[in-house]
Amino acid sequence: MDSFMQAAFDEARQGLAEGGIPIGAVIVHQGRIIGRGHNRRVQQGSAILHGEMDALENAGRQPAAVYRESVLYTTLSPCPMCSGAILLYGIPRVVIGENRTFMGEEELLRSRGVQLEVLQDEQCISLMEQFIAEKPELWSEDIGV
Ligand SMILES: [Zn+2]
């Protein structure tokens, strides 16, 4: 796993340690992490703080030019909400830890010209598999089912 996906994975593990949903993300601009975060729906009682949204929020307000040169690393395939944010800000490239436990809006992102790379990383897969097995109701709530 490269250092940026490792940072996203570390965020996911931190979320799990906090009793949350183990999904993490980082935003990289010109080779530097400008925002990192993890799913904090449980911790914050939040409706919107998926890992990607948390990383975007923690990067703070950025000009369009920054988003358009950024890469988003996320441990799990992005859901419709997070894919919407990716499209809104014109983030051109997303590196995805895995899409085996959940397939997000990859087709939509590709159709809009976003370059995707899916790693199918075994550590990302097993972290989610274990979480889903242990807390299926919490996972269902996160993806709106
Ligand atoms: Zn999401």
C-alpha cells in the first residue's frame, strides 16, 4: 500500500478505534496531504460525515484550482454523496482501496471523466468485512438501507 493509501487506512483504523465506521480518506495536492479524515457519523451524530466528506471538510475551503489538481484517496468505493462532492469540486482522480464490500458510484464518476484506480487492497477489504460482520445494522444505516 502506498503512503497516501496507508494514511487513509490509518484514518479508517482510527475511526474503528473510536467506535465508528472504518472508512478513511485523504486529499493530496501536489504530493502533499491537505486534508484527512474518517467516517464520523457515529462519533458526531452526523448525517454527512463519511470519510471523504470529513477529509474535504478538514482540508477547509479551497479554490477550484486546488481541487482540480488534487487526488482523493479513500479506503472504500465512494457513495453517491461523496461522488457528488468529487464531481462538484472537479477532483480529477480518485484512488480507491477496494470496491468488493461496497460498490459506489464508480460508473457515474467514470462517465464524468474522473480517473479511478481500484487497488482491491486486502487490508481494506478485511477491515470492512470484519466490521460488516460485527455491526451489520450500523453499516446498513451508513449506506441508507
Ligand atoms: Zn460517502
